[in-house]
Amino acid sequence: MSKHSSLKASGSAAGKRSVMKRFERVKLLKERGQWKAGTSPIGLPKTKGEA
């Protein structure tokens, strides 16, 4: 029995993620010079990744 076409993996896992993890956001803010030492990593501002 074959799988229905809607249940097959369509390569969506290989696509670019639109959400960054907290450590990735902190790293990006450090690279941009927008991170201050002693700042809490909770409640970070929204950041856009590399375009």
C-alpha cells in the first residue's frame, strides 16, 4: 500500500527557518554591537537574520 501524496515529506525540513533560537539571537546582537554586558537573555528584541 502506498502513502497518500499529502503525507509524504516534501523537503520542507531543508527550507530556511524563520525563527531563531535565543542563543542565535544573542550571537547576532553581539556581532551587531547591540548587546550590552549583563543584559538578561530573557525578553530579547525581535531580530532579523541575514538577508
